[in-house]
Amino acid sequence: MFYAKVIGNVVCTIKYKGLVGKKLQIIQPVNLSNGKNSGRFIVAVDTTNAGIGDYVGYEDGMEATWPFEGDDVPSDATIVSIIETVNIYNKE
């Protein structure tokens, strides 16, 4: 799983049939240990109803289609969790 912050959404008047009724979000990958951006933004299918400003977990590649259990949903990135808190324990 990778981590990102939702920074916007996409509104489409015409979608592929597998995307009808599914929300598209713009996410910015982040490094949770320091909160800094880590890469270019991505358009992801949202399975969690996340909002702008939420930190989320997402999958990409083949794993991005797994939440749809056989439905014909073309997705290169899918939001699969909303992150509430992060605890990092540093052992020195």
C-alpha cells in the first residue's frame, strides 16, 4: 500500500461503463514519516468516499482492480483506506 493526500477531484460527464457511479479523486503521494510530497499527482478511483485534505492509502497496478471483485473497472490507482492516525516508533 502507498500513501497520499487527496488534493482534488475529477468530474466527468462521460465515463467508461465500469466507472459510472465511481468517484475519481486527485491524490498527491506523500511520505508519511515526514509529510513531504513524493512524486507527481495521480487520478485514483475512490472506494472509501474520502474528501479533499484526507490522507489515504492506495494501491496501484494490478492490485488497484482488486477492490472491485471482478467488475470491469479500469483503474491504475484505487483509494482503499482513509488514514486516521499514524504512529511511528523510532528505535535508536
